[in-house]
Amino acid sequence: MNENVKGSAFAKIAPEIGNPVTNFPDEPRFQPAPPFGGTSFNLPLEAVLPGVTDQSEKAGALVFHALGDTGGIHGNETQNAVAAAMQDQVADADERERPRFFFHLGDIVYLSGESSQYVAQFYEPYQYYDAPIFAIPGNHDGEIAGRKDLESEPSLQGFMQNFCASLSKRLFKYRSTMTQPYCHWVLEAPFVHIIGLYSNIDGQLDRRGEQQQRDWLVERLRTVPSDKWLIVAAHHPCFSLDETHGGYVEILSAMDSAFLASDRAPDLVLAGHVHSYQRFSREFRGKTVPYIVAGAGGFANSSRSLHKLQRGLTIDRLPFMTALPTVRLESYDVMNAGFLRVTAEAQRLKVDYFSLSFDDPPIRSRHPRDSVTIVSQTAARTAR
């Protein structure tokens, strides 16, 4: 073992400066996923929002929000400010640009996913968000290690009760529980399919030596229609240049293995976990794939508490070529909270990042602080 981590089975080796992937703990923490009692891992958006397919096709677009790392124990001012900004986009947009749902990228309840904390950390902040909220779990949602008071509450119990309920029920004022099929699952929506993964406690799809979720991912990738945009979301990022976490090599390896085995690469990869915004581009199998980290959703309640870039890293200009020759850092924000707005059209997939300062009241970016557009190969050939 590297001398920097000797005596700590859970410590990661500090990555070399400029490397967006860090080494993994010798003994990663892993909690088995809850038993699966359903019949399908797929959920059509139409089942939650009847008529959304016709509405989206008529409008020519489907819009939704995404971000992670929202719940917290340090006060809810930042989370409430981000929620209010997203609420205003839902309320003020015209029919074509109105976000239809919010896809949460994990770490909903800190510090250990307690079911008793869902009202304070989830239902109250989003009580006025007038759209469904879907989610994948983050490490804190499944974390129970060291909590004697949670010995009777299995890992992910709170998440499964609130997002994978057998029947939707009103739980707090304007929000109801969600009926997702499982903690890793597929949302089938107009123009786009979103595959949500559970990257467990330390950034693994499966326990070492196993590959159940990886094999499931291969099968799901094979079934996504070729005329749909494909987004893959996991809480832990494949790439990050922050000084605290870095990218997670085991989830990167598992994803790549599934992409190659299925002969289907995603058009966009979303993650949270790192409390900041970073957008990478990766050249993979003949296409440029954005890998976006959006983990400044509210848990980090000050600029100081956001995850900063690696100490010693000098970025004179963007894009910045990382230590991996196929991966570039295209944009970042380590000073503000923020969220994503994703627009899926037949020939175009666009991601906008909106920021909010930590001032009181917060200063909102009226226009996207960063944007990236992916154009279908058919549209690209026509444009040429």
C-alpha cells in the first residue's frame, strides 16, 4: 500500500496534479442493495405525467432539471435558494421551455440517509416545486457505517420508502412519494432515456468480484432505441479535478466495460458527489461525450465549503488538457451554487448550467453560466 494511506483502509491516494481520476481505497465500503421485488426496472415518464409525450412532441422538446448534493445539516438557505430558482423556471417558462421534472443525482439526506430526515431535507425545500422529482441514491443516502442509532434501519431504507414506493402517497403538503422501480433504473421519456445507476458508498456498481449491476447496465444499453438520446447518471463522477475526491476509477471502468460490451456509448454522463460544477469532454469511440459534475445543489452552503480544484493545478485557459489525453476540462465553477437545465430535442441535446451566489439575497445568473450542445450525427451531416 502507498505510504500516504498506510493505516487507513478507506483513504484514497492523492491523484497526480491534472489527473481527473484518483486511485481507489484498498478496502472500499460497500452496502448490498435492497431486495428487488418488482417486475421491471423501467419507468415511462408518461406513467407519471399523462400526456407528456404528445405535449413534448408538439413542443418539439423535453426540458428537465438535474443536480445533486442538496440535503444538509448546515441549514437550508442555499438549498431553498436553488429550489426557488428552479421553481421560477417551471413557473415562468413557456410551454416549450418549461422543465417537466427534476432528476436528482444523489445525496438527498445527510449524513446517513435517515428516513426521519426526509421531511426537513427534501419535502420542505421542494414543497413548491411544481413537477415530479426522480432520483438515484448517493453515498450518504446509503451510508449507515458508524451510526449506532441506525442499526435497525437498513441501508437505503429512506430512499426506497420515498422514491420506490409501491403506491404514491401524499407525504408532505404538495409533494408525494415517487414510484420508481428500484434504486438503479431507467426513465423512458420523449426524445431521451436516462439510465440511473447506484454507485454505492465508495463509487462501485458492484462489490469487487461481482457484476450484477454492470450486467444489468449492458442489457439496458442494448435496449435503448437508437433514435433516443442516451444519458447515464451516477452519483460518483468518472472525472473530477477537485482536491477532495477526484474521479472514481472503478465506476469509470464498469461504465466503459458496459459501453463496449453493448456497443452503445452515452451522449451525456451526469454525476454529483463533488460539491462544485465541472464539465469535461471525452473522446470515446469516435464521439465527443460531455461528462458533467453538478454537485453544488445546497449541501455546501458557502463558497468556502465548495470543493475547490486541486492545489497546485494551474489553468491558464480553457479547455484544459488533463493528464488523460482524451479528457479535457471545458468549464468549471467552484464559487457558486447551481443547477442544470437539460433540453432534449429530436436532433439536439443541450445542457445549461445556472449559478447562484451565496449572497443574501443570492445573485442569480439570468443567462446560463455555461452551456454545451450535442448534435445528432444525422443533423451534423446535414449541416455539412
